Amino acid sequence: MPLAVFDPEDRATVVALYAFLGEVLRVASSDEALRGPQPLLEMTETHGLADLVDRVKKLGRAPQGSAPKDVIHDIRGGAFNALFLQISRVRSGSFRRAWIASIAFLARDHRKMMRSLVADLDPEARARDLETIPHRLTTLVEALREFPAEVGGRRLDVDVTVDGPLDPTIAESCVECGAIDRIAYNLLNNAVRHAEPPRVWVSFLSVGDDLRVIVQNRVSSADRAALEATLSPDARVLFGAFSTTGSGQGLQIVTYLVGSAYGVPDSGELLRGGYVGAQLRGGLFTTWFHWPLSGA
């Protein structure tokens, strides 16, 4: 999708966001940033982070723009919400070296996702994204190890586990890895939005020739009732435009991308085949997706 489909004001916001993420990545990857928060704090102040966040929240509101809703959804969401929260923690006076590394990973992932969504945002980097460069599971896991999460002002822990010592190749290019990132961040953001503290669980395991990613969270009684009513008659509704509080775009994106990877465009067939799925047991809500392992 080209930049031209965005409303002019939205187009400027997308370009500004991508440039800001580049600066975040540059500063957070430096040795100086690992010694203390000052370089990152100075950079975010100089670039007006609060104003940029407000502009990003308004993406897609202009009537003259024609950018697809799923694209707007993932530019506003993806890794950006977690990135902003992690930066906010550092700005509040707390500092951990692991948080700086997390900020670099989140900025990297969101830039990668943005390039996969907007083809002419950064043509040179986009050309590199299309090159055959194997990406291992570590690339995805490392960004989630310190994933910042809050619900209702209360901190959530995100527990990440990898089943087994293997580090399989999950993608053959940055573009493919960006698609996996979009799915994983959508499921994780959805879990965080609806989670009951204290934690959310993310698990990675190999199932035959597939990577299986499982995201779990405990839900409120209200969400539990809504999910029970939805999952009982037809789970396909959940992977359509269903939502208890959000836009309903996130799980639609999951089915579209997983379906594209397996050549299975029908959500019912994806569910029956176990490529994607959801279940509610007690107060624990579980969603998952499969992805074909490269070279399998």
C-alpha cells in the first residue's frame, strides 16, 4: 500500500512516526544509553513524544483518507503502545538496562511492521526486507521478554516461555517476519487489553513443521460472559469483527495473515484445521496461531 492513500495529515504523521522510531532505535542501541537514561530522555523530549502519540491516536479519523482499517489499526497498535509505555517508565525515573534493550527491540519491530504495510515509506530498507535473510525464533522472543503491560493502571507481568532448546528459523525475510510480528503483537495486545492481573502468558513451541504461539490471559466476569456467548455457537465470530471493547480488527488480521501463509483463506477451515483457535476454560482465555517453519 502506498503513502498516497493516506490523508495528507495522516501521511505526515506516519512519516514522522517512522522517523521517530528510527531515532529511538539509534539512541537505544548505543552504548551510552545502556549506561543511563539521559540520552533517551533528551531525544524523546526533543522530538515531542507526547504530541506524536496524540497524532498517532488520531490516525484514520480524516474522512478523505482511504487507508485500510487494518493498516491504521496496526500502525496505531503493533509494538508502539508497548514502546510508549516502556519509555514512560524510563521517564518516570526508573531505569533498567533490560528496558533500554526492550525499547530498541520494540522500535525495530514497529518500523519493520510499518514498512511491510506501507511499501514506499522507506524504499531502501524495504528492498533489504525482501532479501532472503533467515530469521530465527529468538528475533521474536527477545522483544517480548521485557514486554511492558498495564491494565487499569496496574502492572501486568508477561511470562514468555519457549518449549525446548531449539531456535528454529521462522521466516526467510524481514517481510515474512513482519507478518509474524503483526500476528503476535495483535494477540498479545488483545490479551493485555482484557487481562485480569497479575499476568499474561506467551508460549512458543514446535508442532510438526509448524511454530505454535499461544497467548493466555485471565478475563473479567463481563468479558467471560461475552466470550462464552460467542464461542459456544460459532468461534468464527471471534475471528471476524467481534470485540467487547475494541475495534474488532486485531483477530481479523490474524486470520488473514495465517490464512495467507497456508493458502487457507476461509476462517472456518483455519479453525477446523487448528491453524488458529481460541478457547475459554474457567476464567482463562487462550488464543493461538500456527506458522510454517522455514525449511520444514
